[in-house]
Amino acid sequence: MILLEPREQPSRLLAVLSPVVAIALMLFAGAIMLAAMGQPPLQALYVYFFQPVHELWFYLVRPEERAMWIYTPSEVLVKAIPLALIGAGLTICFRANVWNIGAAGQYTLGAIFGGAAALYGPEGSPWLTLPLYLAAGAFGGLLWAAIPALLRTRFNANEILVSLMLTYVATLLLDWLVRGPWKSPTSFGFPVSADFTDSYLLPVLVQGTRLHLGLILAIVIAVALALMMARTLRGFRVRVIGAAPRAGAFAGFSQSGTIWFVLLLSGGLAGLAGAIEVSATIGKLQPEISASYGFTAIIVAFLGRLNPAGALLGALILAISYIGGENAQILLKLPKNVTGIFQGMLLFFLLACDTLIRYRIRWTSASAGAA
């Protein structure tokens, strides 16, 4: 019989090794799944997870050979940018024991508000219009996150359900806009808005790729949030409220204020990610804007050990799975949904391994367990 026995102290070693073990278990379970689908497991895993890493490595350390790797390596970083921004915000939320599951909706509202600024805002130098555009996107996500914050602090509503349900409202709102009032008259019937002008497009960092300014913003924001959590009173308040709300109340820390802070922060970053993604990779609004990043970023937050800087690494790993999935569709003719299965397995094994940080497995006989 297997029992989970509480540890006297959380295991620091397992706290470090948990993501590594989870990734190894995901690869093992994935190999079994791929074999059951009639694919050679080692070849399929190489295409999914190792080919993008191999190409990204050469892209970064051997710039003279970048002409050979013009697409895949840069696309890994492009896909990591929104994941890192959303994941960094969610780490703050989760550390406060506030569960914002609606980042996908906040991402969508950020794209909508940013799109409104691009479609109806003034023209001018990008140095003036881009800050307006990005601020509008962050405000849209912040506004959408304010709804679960208000309902949680005022009526004690469950922020998980509220934020999640608002995701579908945001998706339908975007769909209505691009099929109705914001539909481009030159779209030939397709549900898209007019193209953004050049002054509302994020500049590219490496010519010939889609790698854009959002990469620098994501790194700066993640590092700043990590410093805030480690070195400031605000970060201390978030950690105390999340770990021991009663102790925080005795210390005079406001739980309602912390809930508002973390939800608005994570919502603003999700909205910023939506605005950046639409501006840098699409250039217009359409029904599909990769809002699933909001759900995938939950895995990013846990894979980064609920540390904003760690979310950068988690985002890179999940971005590799996205690019690997696209490679597998082309080279192995595998369905797109296999990528979601890999991501789900990673979250499952990660949460299972994290359980062992505070609990140890003890084997006992059936009679002893019943006693």
C-alpha cells in the first residue's frame, strides 16, 4: 500500500529537480504515446523537442550561419515572448494564492484595446504611437482582470470561475468586432480588421525574421518583477499573504489590496502580451490571435517555480514544444493536438512531482495501512 507522509521540512533538492523529473517523465510517456500512434519514438521526440533546440543553439552562438536558420530558431523566441510576459504575471498571482485562470481573456482584451488604438489613434512617429498602443493593450487586460478582482473582494466570488468564464466573453467580443463594426471593407468577406499602419507595428530586431522588440520588454519586465518579489516590501506582502493570510493580517497587510494588485498586474501583462503579439506577428485583428497562450502560460509559471525570472526559461521550453509541434505536422504528419497532449502531460507530471516536495512516499502493508 502506498501512503503520502508529510515531510518535516519541504525538500529543497526536489524543489530544484521537480521540473527536470517532470520533463523526463513527459518524454517517457510521450514516447509510449508516439509508439502507439505508429511513429518511431526517438525520431518523433527529436523532431518535437531537440531539433528546435539544436537550430536555436546554432542561431545564437554562430551568427555567421544565421542564413541557414532563418525561420525556426527565431520563431522559438517569437513564441516565447507572450508566454514569458503572461507567465511572469501569473507567478505573482499564484504566489499570492490568487488563481487567475482567465489570462487568455485578458490577452484578448489587450489585443482589442491595442487594436482600437491602432485603428482609430493618431498617426505619427512610432516613438509616440507605440507607447500609446502598448499602454492601451495593458489597460485592456487590466480592466478585464478588475472584474474578478472586484467580485472576489466585494462578494467573495471564486476568481477561478469568474476569470475563466470571462475568457469566452472576450473571445466572442473579438469575433463580433472583426465580423461587424471593425471588419475591413477590403477583406473580401474575411473576418479581419484593416491592417495596422507602420507606426503601430513593433520594430524587428533581426532583419529577415519576425523577432521583435517584445523580446527585450519581456526580459526587462521578468527581471524587474523578480527583483520586486525578492527585494521590496510589496513583494514581501505578496509572499506573506499567499503563504499565511492570518499572519499577514496581524502584520497589517491588506488581503483585498494584495488581490487587487496581483490580478491587475497579471491582467495588465496579459493584455500587453496580446497587444504585442497582434502588432508584431499579425498586423491586424482577426478571430484567431493565439489566445491559448493564456492557458499555456499557467504551465510556464509552474515550470519557472513561480519565479518571474524562471518564467523566461519556462516560456522557452513551451515555445520549443509549439515549434516542434509545427515541425511534426509537416515532417511526421501528426495532428496539431498532440502538442496540447504533451503540454498537458508536462503540467500533470510537474504537479505530481511538486507534491513530493512536501510529502514523501511510504510503502506499507495493507493491514498496517488499514490500522
